[in-house]
Amino acid sequence: MSEPIIQLGNPTLRQKAAWVDNIQDSGIQKLIDDLMATVAKANGVGIAAPQVAKSYRLFIVASRPNPRYPNAPEMEPTAMINPRIIAHSTEVVKDWEGCLSLPGIRGLVPRYKTIEVEYSDRQGNLQKQELSDFVARIFQHEYDHLDGIVFVDRLENTLDMITEQEYQQRVVNKT
């Protein structure tokens, strides 16, 4: 079942999320299912538990082309529990991001091009992966939510922020 997405100003978005102790807990498993449904319904490419007012270190990475991100690569939606970034490239790339909790705004956010990550999957198995480009960006964006950080906090300059309407015209449709 999809959950309501909280927006900037809700204090849960600014909290450090709690570690998930029991991944097999039925409440955590239901939260994973609810997050999967919510991100699909909202045309998102990722969503973190704090965005539905559940302060746990858990997010979904669900890259796929959609109206908000027409050029996103296709991947199976993946639950990432108690994630960590264990290494990253020195190369940083600025690219456009939006957020379901900050509707109507896009920003040019600097992120590591490549990251090495660890997380537990929904079965509780430890996974290690190297992520790059757009999927690495999604991971870093969602990871920030677990520490109470939103993408506008990462902007180098407020001039790097535009509305969704301008983004669609200038970046997606290049008019």
C-alpha cells in the first residue's frame, strides 16, 4: 500500500534515522512493500523510510525511465537496509536532482561519480556493490535522508536551483 510522503518542514526529515535491528520483523517487511508501492506510484527513482515518517535506516533504489527522469537506467527496485558507503571515487559530478519531499524544485547537486556500498537486503543478507553515475547518485541522495540531509543542503549555490517546470522545459525538453 502506498504511504503519504512527508514534505520539507516535517521534523522527521531532519532526524538521524534508527538502525534496523530485525530485518525480518513483519513491520519492517511491510514498510519495504509500502515504500516499493509509494516510489512506483510517485514516479520516483528512490525513496527513504524517513520520507514516509518512518525513521529507519532503510531505502529503496528503483531507477527506471519515467516522466520525472526520462533517461534513468532500468533496474529492479532494491531495498537497502542499514546501508553504508565504504569507498568513493575522487571524481565528483554535478547533476540535477529532485525529491518527492521537496516537490516542484530541482537542484544541481555535486555527488561522487562512483561509490562502493554495503547494505543488507530484505532477506538480511549483506550485499556489497559498486555503483556509478545515476544509480550512485540515487544511493547518495537516499543515504542523506537517513542522516536528516536533503538535496538543497548540498547545493553549492542557490543559483543551482530551478523549478520543476523550468527543469522540464530547459533540461528534459531542451527548449
